[in-house]
Amino acid sequence: MEPHTRPTRHGLARVARPLAGLALGAVLATSACGQASSSSRSTPAPGAASSTGSAPTRTAVVGGLRLEATMAHEGQVQGGGTASGTASGTASGTSAGMSAGMSVRPGLVVDYRLTNTGSTPVLAYDVVPQDLGSATLPAGVDVQHAWVYEQSGVLRLSKQGFATAPNVRFMAAPVIGAHIVAPGASLTGRAYAVWPPALDVPGESFSAPRQPVDPAVAKWQFCLQADGRTAQARPSAVKGVVQVPVAAPQGDELVCTPPAAIPAP
């Protein structure tokens, strides 16, 4: 797959012309997954859909965050429902009943849960616009969209931000959607990828993987960016979802489940 830049849409932040010699110094952190401890168990993840070919739940624990994810093949995926981007417990930013413009093509679906076991609120970047670069979060954003790329031989479905590419400046800071997860609360949602898997990353205004996905890739993992930038959160056009300026994950801010075998169709 050749790298490409998506066409400008209404509401997208305009990009200033490249500035010769300007280096923003932003570093992409796609390989810096926090995995302080991890485990596998055979019980379905909370909120997991009933599907054939499901895999055991994969779990990663990093600091005060616990991420659980289960992958399955689904021949026809139905968008919408409370499973997508729903905060429970004492978390703010509940989005029950939010609709999603999810594809109905056969694909891979990851059901996940992020639990905040720490003592302070965290921001989970779980609402990823399909065209990263807008200064506002579109009202019709697909809450089940995830970036899809290959990292060290593993198919990665990831909800995260990316660093601005070198020599690129935005006239208005692009944003990404998120939920605030309070201490003791959990966030559940879904991530989708077409099957066979194909590269799905932001355009060339961002530093992102550009190599096509190997059709023979046999392992998967799910990643979710989370950090403490709650003070930067602002209301969005999507009920219960906040928007924050895009930033690449640093250190352990990208929590990834351990690799597992992709379930058979």
C-alpha cells in the first residue's frame, strides 16, 4: 500500500505549508506499549459479542490501568449500541446509546474494557476519527474505528494519537475523542478491522506506520492510549465524548495487550 494523504474535508484544520528546516521533534510512540504485567484467561471479555472463532481474553496491567480485550471474527457487524465507548461506575463521559457508522463488511472485532484502579481520573482516547486532522470532533464519528497497522509482526488495532509529521504545522490543533474514566470506573467499547486486514493510519500530516500489513500475519493485540490530560478536555459534538488536542503516547501511555493468535474465521 502506497502512503497517501486523505483529501481535505469540511471542518478539517488547514495545514500550513511545510517549513524548510523546521523539526517539530514529535516522536511516534507506536512501539512503546506499556505492559507491566499481563495474563490470559479463557472467559469472554465483559460485553463481548457472541461470535464464532472467539479467542481467550488478553489482559495487560500498567500502573493503575487494567486493559482486557477479546478478538472475534464477525461476518456482519452491526453498528451502535451501548457497548461502544460506554463508561460505567463513577466515570464521567457516559455515552450509552451512541450510534456508530460501522462497516457491515466481514471483519475482526475486539471487545475491550479499560478499568481505572488508580486514585486519579484518566483520559482514554477511545474515539478515533477516521480522518485525523480536524479541529473539532465530527458528530458522526464512528466510535468503533481503530487504527490498523503491523508492529513487529503483530497485527495491532489501536485507539491512539500520532505525532505531527516533521515540517508540518496546523493552523488549528487537530483533536481526538476521549472519555474521562474516574477512579474505580471502567470503560467498555469495540474496535473493528476489515478482513483480510489492511493498513489504516492517518494521512502524511502525521508520523504513522506506512508499511502494508502482511496478509499472512498470525497474531494480534489491542492498544489504547490513556493519560492524565483531563484538564485539556473540552465538550464535543458527540454526547458524552470530550475532545482533546492530538498527542502521540509517551512512555507507558499506550497500553497494549500481549500478542495472541488471530482466531480462525
